[in-house]
Amino acid sequence: MANRVLARVHSLRERLDDTLAAHRDEILLFLSRIEAHGKGILKPHQLLAEFEAISQSENGKRQDHAFKEVLMSTQEAIVLPPWVALAIRLRPGVWEYIRVNVNALVVEELTVPEYLQFKEELVDGPSNGNFVLELDFEPFTASFPKPTLTKWIGNGVEFLNRHLSAKMFHDRDTMTPLLDFLRVHNYKGKTLMLNDRIRNLNSLQAVLRKAEEYLSTLPLETPYAHFEQMFQEIGLERGWGDNAGRVSEMISMLLDLLEAPDSCTLEKFLGRVPMVFNVVILSPHGYFAQENVLGYPDTGGQVVYILDQVPALEREMLKRIKEQGLDITPRILIVSVTRLLPDAVGTTCGQRLEKVFETEHSHIIRVPFRTEKGIDVAKEITAELQTKPDLIIGNYSEGNLAASLLAHKLGVTQCTIAHALEKTKYPDSDIYLKKFDEKYHFSCQFTADLYAMNHTDFIITSTFQEIAGSKHTVGQYESHMAFTMPGLYRVVHGIDVFDPKFNIVSPGADTKVYFPYTEKEKRLTKFYPEIEELLYSDVENEEHLCVLKDKNKPILFTMARLDRVKNLTGLVELYAKNQAEGIG
């Protein structure tokens, strides 16, 4: 049965036609119940509840057939009597659309634009041929290699390395672009990897063999400086490694790629080529600082995440640069591009430049995104770094949009990290945009997300679920594949979850902060009395609002803003109803 659900849409329609013929009365009753809900959108749990209500025979036997399989994969139903349209998710990233006439029991296939147009009638009524702006990003990536298997979603680098290595294996000339890159690679005018003595692939191979043979006579710990002059004379510059062992390993990998390329060697080699020395991280939040800002707008995870990310990133950059045998000082700039706050209210938000704690070469730089004089952040960044950045990382919707604009202007690589895509948090926030937009400005946010997703070079996510959900739930990025905002535009192909730009990098944790409860010696016991005072004191003050009437009841600790999407009342309710843990 599961295999049948994965069938193509024409087979799906054929099976539905057969099912309608075999179970006409039952399906007609179900559709009539759905139609009785009236004009609107029904979610999966509502559809299955209605089907279960009528799928029991008098003897209590359940009727299982293809129509139920379709309902199990349906993410929403649009009811516009006498039609019911279904959005069917066959598997992550693969959707089909149909509609059924309740009166005639006729099944029609729908294209994405047709389904979205049908859905828009919930808000605007029949279109009557009115012009609608349609966005289709698929043609811009049509020639780019993409997988089709679900297992490759979020493993873009590995897929591309396999694709490229296979191409290299069958066509040696495919190595020429890599050779050209290594020959022109430099940092601030200083040549790296190869100089102009290497003219072609044959000369490169000959030089590498000569170098490998020489290195085999040296102890692995021999510093690069010991043989630097000789290497330079044959065409090899710094960047291969800081000692004979690492240089030999790099040269061996490149020789293997020239002889018989494979994806693992290619990924390892490219990962060791020195390319990233200056990184810009975008954070367009006004109150972005390291102290005394929590509580101001957007100063929770948005600030903490980046301030945790930067020291770890700098440590990794310093380690790699050293092992590559280079004497280069990396720089990381956290760019707060909203403004310099004239009234910093006890924070450092009025300072142009601020060093990041626990780092040597990382700073927060606060500059206007653009001033009346036309001075923009791009000029400030290049002036501070004395060069263009090698990588621009955007965080959150506004940061990703700013990163896209900067990356385009400067011509550098862009990384997008969404963190929080609001579209799945607020059901139907696209179709019923007018109900949400005044408060949440989703039209701006969804547009910024869509632009950044398609402009960026690669996207980092924490989990597969973030990209493509699970068997029965839609992923945050997947929800941007096709949607409509009536009165604004219709997205017929927004993002493709199979795009190899998606890569899963699960976040780590600072072991100084997060540790097993069994490691009692790491607990901050000195704060126990203060916590006790905050929880149980009968005196109210600026930090302690309200008092507990019944101090014998359990206390739940959670950190979140008071927003309904955080569902704090649901947490309390669930705990209270749990007979084992709660008080119910």
C-alpha cells in the first residue's frame, strides 16, 4: 500500500477513479460531510476524523482503500462547493494536486497555478481573468544537478562532490577549472597554492610527483619553511600545510584526484584549500551587544546564537590557517547594520567597534545600512577589513536579505541560516495574509525569505525536519515550494528542497554551559539562595512580580517570549493533565 502512495499522479487518478466506482456511496458520504463544513480550508486531522466517522460498517469493520491512502498524504483540502481540492504530498518535496466534484464525483488533476488560483477564491472570489504576478524560480536552477531521492535532502555537498568526481573520472579536462583556480588563488595579492610555473595538468602532475618523492625523505614534523624555497622554484606556494606530513597528505590527495577521482577525496581536498580568512555575519538588530541588552526587542536567541557562534568559528579558522602553513590573521565582523543608537541606555550600542568576548580578532561593527549621504555598509566593511570578505553569513529573515544584497554588490559567497521561518508557525498566514500582515508584516518577511533562499550559495540547517519535515508533516523550507498571498503574488515554484544548496550541520553545545545533571560539581550552587528568593519570596519588586499562593505545587521553568506560537499554556496544560507528573 505504501508503494502505491508513491505512484505518479496519472496512476493516482486512475486508482481514485477505480476507488470511486467501488466505494461510491462511502466516498460520496465523506465528501458531503466535507462540503458541509462550507467554504474554507480543512487540515489533515479534520479530514481523517471525518473519514473515520463514516468508514466503520455496521459490524465495526474498517474500509481501507486507495482513497484513504490519499487522505493520509493530504496536507490540506480547499472546500468551494461543489468542489473539494486536495494538496497531496506523496513524499517530502513531491506534491500533486487534484479536485473532486462532489455532485458528479469527477476527479480532475490540477497544476500548481490552477490549485493556487482555486485556493485564492477563498479570499478574492473568482478571478475573472484578472492578472496575477506569478513567481517561478525553477528556470534559474534547471541546469544545475539535483538529486531525486529523499535521502539526499540536506546532503548537498556530498551529492555535488559525487557528481563532480564522476564527471572528473570520465573527462580529465574537468580538472582544468580546479587548476585555474589554484593558479590564481591569492590573499591580498600574495600568491597561494600554485604559481605561474605550473602551466597545465601535465606539469602539475609532474611537479606533485617530484614533491611527493622529496617529502617522503623528510620527518613528518619538518616545518614548511625548511623546503619552502625549493617548492616555490618548482611552482608550489604556501597553503599546502605547515609541515611535511600535512603537505604530503594534500599532494597525495590531489594526485589521487588527477589519477582516479572519488567524492571523499575531493571533499577532503577542497575542505583543506585555504579560502576563508574574512567573514561577515549580518545581524540587523538595533540592540545588538554583549551585555545589558536582554529584554530589548529581538535580543533573545538572535543575539546569543551569534555571540556563541563567533568564538567557535574564530577558533576553527585559526586552527585551519595554522595547519595550512599560512601567516594570516583572520577577521570576523558581526555587522549590526540597523544604526548606531544615540541613546545606548547603559549598553555599548553607541560604539562603532566592539571586540567580541573570548576572541582575538572578532568585532561587532555598528554602521547604518545606508545614510542620507549615500554611505553604505559595504564601504564600511571593506574599509575595516582592507579587503572584501570571503564569506557573508546571514541570520534570520532580515539578516539574510541584507546578506543577499551585500553578497550581490561585493560578488562574494553567501551563506543563509534561517533559524525561524514563520510561515509554518502561523497556519494559513499566506492565504489569509490580510489578517496577519498589519501586525506581523509577513508579506515583507516571506518575500525576504524567498529572495534570500534563491540568491544564496548555500543554506545551513540544523535538521532534515527543518528542510523537508517528516512523513506526515511539512518542513519549514518545504512550505515555501508553492503558496499564494492574494493581492500580492503567487509562488508556483519558490524553493526546491532537493536543491543541493541545502546542507545539514547540527549545532553543537558549549560544554561549559550545558552538561549532564550528574556532574553536580559544575552546578552554580552559589545562586541557589537568590533563586529561592525569586521563587518563594512574598515581597514583590522589579525582578519579582506576583507571589505563589500554593508553594507546594510544582514549578515549570521555560524560556520564551509571551507569544501564542510558543504555546506556554499548552505546556502547563499538558503537564497538569499528566497523572504521573502533573497535579491533575
